[in-house]
Amino acid sequence: MSALARYYLSIGVRVFGYDKTKSDLTENLASEGCKISYVDEWEVMDEPYSLESTLVIYTPAISAENVWLTTFRNKGFKVIKRAEALGEITRASKGLCVAGTHGKSTTSAMLAFLLKDSPQGCNAFLGAIASNFNSNFLIDSSSSNTVIEADEYDRSFLHLSPFAAIITNIDPDHLDIYGTEEKFKEGFRQFAMKIDPAGFLILKEGLQVNPLCKKYTYSIDSDSSDYIGKNIR
């Protein structure tokens, strides 16, 4: 969410946010220009927001009973999930999405670092603060690449429109959402089917996913995958 806030600030949009408690991250956002409330009460709203020019974005971490969220909905504001906002960004750029039960933040940060130091450059929405950038957000107005973590929780990654994607692993998780291991894996198969047919999928060798685009596998110390890491020190 903080990366999204920084994105909207970078394109000149006023940003208001809510969090339960102060943190270094919220303090940094406030210093960058965000207005932040730590009180879940509509009465602290000190300026009007118009239906026509306001977009409300939330994450599944916010309770359905949250006063801000329910009031915005009851007043008829456009309310979308964080993943839907990222989906709009992937449709307006070349989305490079990183999925997997584990390793998304690390892989996304590595990809963003490599692209940033290449002639192509990139924008990036990371799920953690990358030590190379001391940030979870990169902006490059001259680049069409956008690195995005594709979160499987609540099937959020199905809102994305990747040009290309990486799937690091599909270890069953969030079964409170998916119900069964097979339905969890099916979520990843559906995600892979959303990749642009002109794009490609980078896949850990052994994962049973068949997209409509080109597919390349990777592994460590294998002789059968397309890309292999050997003699690692």
C-alpha cells in the first residue's frame, strides 16, 4: 500500500491514508506528503472528498467493519482492492509479475535491481523495503517496465495483467481462502493464463503450469531445465 501511495504522489495525486499505529513507514509517508489518520472515526475527516475525483483503495488486512471503508462504500465512492489498482497499472505498462508462495519480495527486488541498472530501467512495487534502494517503490518515467509482486492471498494476483511473470514455487498456503491444495494450485494456473500470449513465463522446473505464452524453466544443478545455476558460491 505504501508503494501505491508513493506512486500516486509521484504523479501529482493527493493521498490520504489510514493505519492503526504509527511506524517509521507511515512517518516517512507523512514527510513525503501523505495525510494519515490513526483514528478509525469518520468525524476526524477535516476536508471533503468528491465522488468524482476520489479513488478508495484497501487491502484484505483492513476489517470489513472498518469505519473508513464502510463509510466510503455507503457514500457511493469508488472502492477497489489494492490488487485492482496494481492491475490497472499493469495494463498501462509492461507488467513483470513475480508470483510464488515464498520468495516474491526477494525475487522482485533482484529483478528490479537488475533492470534499474540496465538501459531498460523499471518501475517497481515491492512487498518489502529493498536494501539496495531503501524503499519499496521505484519510479522511472522513461521505462515501460513495471515489476510487481503478484500476491496469491485472496486470489489478488488474478487482477493483474502481466506481460511476463515468474513463479518460484506453489507450496500450498492460505487454505482458509482456497479450501484445498488443488484449488490453490489452480489459482496459479489461472494466473499463468493471464500472461500476455506475446510474453513469457519463467517457471521453477517441476511445476505443472501451462500458459498460453512461451515458457522457460530454471533450476539449480539440473541438466533438464532451460536455465541452470551451477557451482554457486
